[in-house]
Amino acid sequence: MASQVTRVVLRVIAREDKVEQLKPILLELAEQSRKEDGCNGYKVFQSKSDPHEFVLYESWASDAALDAHLKTPHVQQAFARGLPLLAGAPDRRVYATIG
């Protein structure tokens, strides 16, 4: 049986003139998140066809680890700095391993 792992796919679109400002915020978020207990992996991707589009792929040992992550100062800081740079609301999807 597969172990329970929580995965998050977060898609964000930077405003037209904010791509270069958003990039370091996302990379710092990933770097700090990888240091957390329960983080199995955290990657940042930028679309080849649309440089405004980013996808963050996260893997957490459990829902509890993800919940703790969302309360950390570095996540709160990334939200505060990053949300104003987005063209719209983030698209966040959470998945559980089923097999």
C-alpha cells in the first residue's frame, strides 16, 4: 500500500510587469519550505510558452505537515509580498496519494 502523501499544485500568473519581481519570492519560498519537517519536495516551474505563468509543486508527508507549513513566517511573508504581483487569484489544488 502506498504511504499517504499530500501533494499541492499551485499555479500563479504574474502581472505583465512583475515577472522578475515574483521569481525570487517563489524561489525563496521553495528554499525555506524544503527545510521544514514533513516536506518531501518543493519545486518551482516557469512556463516555456508563457513566462508569466509559474507552477509550484509541493510534496508533504501529511496534511498536518502542510497545515503547519501554511502557518510559517516565510509562507506568510511570501503571500504578503507575492499576492500583489499576481494577475489574479492563485489556483491551488491539493491531492492525496491513492496508489
